[in-house]
Amino acid sequence: FYCSSPTTAPRAETKMRTLDLYLTRRFLLCLGLAVVSLLLISVVIDLTENIDTFIDFEARPGQILLYYAYRMPYWLILSLPIAALLGSLFALTSLSRQNEITAMKATGISLYRILTPILLCAFAVSVLAFFFTDRVVPTATYRYNQISDEIKSYHRNDGSRRQVLLQDTGEQLVYARSYDALHQRADEVSWERLADNVPRERIVARRMEWRKNTWHLLSGRHFSFAADGTIETSSFDTLALPSLSLRPIDFTRQQKAPEEMNYAELANYIERATLNGEDATRQQVDLHLKIAFPLTSFIIIALGATLGANARRTGLANSFGLGVLLCFAYYSCVKAGQALGWNQFLDPWLGAWLANLIFAGLALTLLWRAHK
């Protein structure tokens, strides 16, 4: 019988670690080149489209630099799935064309084991993408919009807004159909005071005006909700609301868009909107997308690595064409799922996860049918 030496197992483990490092470096190099290339393309395209705007509004060089510096994080996350797919395709296709994948399989290493370091990298990329999306992108996007408005100064208005929802101290919520900043008044106003997220008071008024440093409600009804479930109702012509500490400037501040909020902020906004009786379906879809979209990188890399590892004599040009086709199909699915979720044809979570579910199923099918 053949007896292996005591050093056989450690040598095998060392060889596998070397192979893992080789595959990881190859993948990360291709991924990095793809990310840098796509970011440069994004800058060139955007600069071509906006150069006239920069010239017409005499934007300063510092403003332009900040404009692109704050836009880069959004472009990075948006282009990461494309870069991940192209990086995995290029890395594994080049190894397959040089028969390195075949050589690995000939030594008894399965395809699953070959792809393990790539998939671990993919998981790490998705985790980092989630934290980057949650911590960096919202703040950068908010600052980008400020810089954009500063450059395009003609977009500024007097602060008047529609669909205003604000939260004040003491668990107070204020909703206004519209706010007129010039006259410091809001129309079709609803005010609520909560206690442990349970409504205790509610006022519905035709108008709210700022008078002598206090908000006054006009032509409305006041509802009081007792603990035993009884409701007391009264009408009024004018009612002062000294408990409301919000000032007119708070109403002129633009509400952050979903892409300008992190996960916690958007979840809090949805909770407040729901308590106020608003339809927050769109925001719920966007909330689920904040988790679903970063996970895309893992699914896309698994798909690209499986296709690349089983390529025979496919050229890099063909791999690039396949990658572009898959990315187009993926983003089409994302937009379709988002639209279906927004319009309530699908549940918000399903609309956000639709593309991931489809492509995860495709990746698992290809991996199962692949030559081991």
C-alpha cells in the first residue's frame, strides 16, 4: 500500500493557498481595471453632456471638482455590477483560454473548489458595497445635489414646497399638502401628537400660518383619543399651536430623496409617512433595493465566473459582448421590478429583489450543469 509522507498534506494545503491567492489576485486586478474604466467613461460622458452648462453658468473649477468628487460614489455603486461581471468574465475566460482551468481540473480540483476564492471575494465585495451604499453614497449624493443646484442657480426657488412631512419634538408630526414660503403658510394641514407611537391628538385644518413666532391653525377640527378608545371632537376657527417648535425655515428645507438617505433614515421616513396615512410604497421598494442592489455583485460575479470558467476558445471580445448583454438584461430587470413594485403590481420586496432572484436562479442552474 502507498503511504503518504507526513509533509504531503501541508504541501497540498500550501499549494491550494497559492492557487487561491493566484485566482484572487487575477480577479481583483480585472475587477479594479473594470471599475476604473467605467468610472472614467462616466466622467467623460457626463462632462460632455454638461460642459455647456458649466460654461453658461460660469462654474468655478473648484465647484466642478466637487461636483464630480461627490458624484463618484454613486457612479461606483451603479457601475459595480457591470465591473464585477466583466472582471469575473475576463479573469476566468483568460485562464480557460490558456488551459489553466483544464490543468487545475486534471489535478483533481473541482470547479466548485476553483471558484471558492472568487465567490468569497464576491461576498466581501457585496458586504463592502452595502456599507458603502449606506454610509457614503447618501451623504455624497446630498452634497452633489447641493453643488449642482449651486452651479445651476436658476433652479433655486423661494423655498415653497409640496407634500411636506416633518417630525418635531414631543412625538409631533406635521403634514401639509403645500407650503408657501413667501407668505409663511401651509395649506391642508394635519398635525398629530403621539405617545409610544399611538395617536393621542390629531388636528386637521384648512391652513396654518406663522404669526408672532407661533403657528396658528385656521378652520379645522381637533380630535382627542382617550385610552379607552373614545374620541372627543371639537371645531375651531383659529387655534394657536405653541407646542410646535418648527420654524418657517424648517418647512423650506427640501426633503431628502430616497437616494440621499441611509437605510435607517429611509425606514424612519416610511414609518412616519405610514402613521400619517400616506402611501409609502415607492419608498418601501427603494428601502429593499438598498439591500438587494449591493448583493447583486455576488450574484453577478458567480454568474460571470461560471460562464468564464467553462469557456473554451472564447475571445475577450466575445466575453465583453456577453457581459454587456447580461448587464443590459440585468438593469432592465431591475427597472422593471422597481416599476412593478412602485405601481403595486408586485409586493415592494419582490419588486426590489426580482432581478436578483432571476439571475441567482440562472447562476445556480449554470453552476449545477457546468463541467466539474
